[in-house]
Amino acid sequence: MELLLSSSVEKSIKDAANLAQKLGIGLEVSRLPGVKRIDDDFPAIIADLKEGVKDFHGTRTLHALFSDLNPASKDAALKKIAEKRYQQSLEAAKAINAVNVVFHSGHKGMKHRVSVANYLEGSIKFWKEYIKQFEDLGITATIENVLEDAPANLVTIVDEVNSPNLKICLDTGHANLCSQIPVTEWIKTYGTRLHHMHWHNNYKTNDDHAGLRSGLVNFIDVAATLKEENLSPRIVFEMFEKQTLFESIEIYKKIIP
């Protein structure tokens, strides 16, 4: 399995790229530089991105813009903003030659049948059109669980869209925090739809993005399940402190030699 670090572990994308290069792993750009001025000078943000990764030779992925975004929103104005931010994320991915873009699901976790049905219908409609650009570019889009308490919704979206370029990103910390279903069962349910993973941990009280040993997710079981299911997703260590990252990589090496 291919390993990556999140650029959020460093203050700048360039520093994160240098660290990834030193460790011999890939890089997930998780925050666009200068995002607060995204509507004032987007070309400058793209230029900063290119500058940050220009000397990095490993695999590059991108975490798309996500704050308050839901492309399945029934409010036309909000939907338009989400679509704009998603398109800007794709432009950023192209700029850094990313092979994968991770998108938050957009669902707010509301347990209401009509709300869930509307979300699924809107998401499927959006992705059926949007994914065509990824197919043309040869880039994979992955939808990440955030507030979901079960894996079913993302399975429905991916299966209905039915594109080889739309897969799932399983975030272990989010699944542990928001669901009573073990992470291992999420893996089994996702099966070959699982293309990308964010590895981090917590004690079901806060989205800590803690190291592999600091929480309730048993990553030995996670690794064993991936092996049993014959799955090899790309793994991003989504931790924001370097020492935590280093310790987690060492743990990974022990459980997956």
C-alpha cells in the first residue's frame, strides 16, 4: 500500500513536500494556500500551489475544499457556491498533477428519511455530471465519510454513479467518532470501492486526528481486514503533528511489514 502524509503537518506546502520527500512517501495537499482570498486572486493560489510542489517527485493527491459545502443542497444559491468550490478544487488538482481528489460527503448527519433521500438524489445527480471531467483527465475522485454513522450512503452514491473514476475514501477517525460500526466492517462493506484512506485515531469524544496508538481504532485489525479483503488503498497519515506522524509510520511498519 502506498503511503502519504497530509500537508497540514507543516506550516507550508513546500515544507510538507520536503518532509514527504525525505520520508520517501507521497503528499496529500490538504489546504490550499491563501484560501481566504480565493475569490480575489485564484490564479495566485494556483501559482503558490505549483511552487510548493515543484521539487517534489512522489505521488500527489489533493483534499478538496469542504467548509460548509454540499453540492446536493436544495438551495440553488448554496449549490452554486459548492459547485464553484468543487471546480476550483479540480483546477488545483490539475495544477499539482494530483492522481486523486478527496471530497467530503457534504451530508450533515441529520437522521431524517426525507433529508437523506434528498441528499442521495442530489448527490447522485451532481456526481453523474461532475465525474465526466475526472474521466477525461484520468483522475480519481473519492468521497470521504465525515458525519455518516454507517457506510451505506456512500455505497449508494458510488454504485448509482457507476464510474471507474468515482471511489470512496474511508476516514478511520470519522468512522470511529460518528459510528458504532467498527472500522473493519466499513472496510468490508466498501470492498473494492475503497480506493483511499485517512488514518488517524480518537477516543470517540473529539476528532483529534491522533496517532495510531492514541484512540479506540485497532489498526492491527484494520490492517488484517485489508489483507483478508485483498484491498490495497492509498493510505494518508492525516495527523497534524510531526512526532505523531513519525510514531504512526513506525507502527504501520510493524503491523504491515
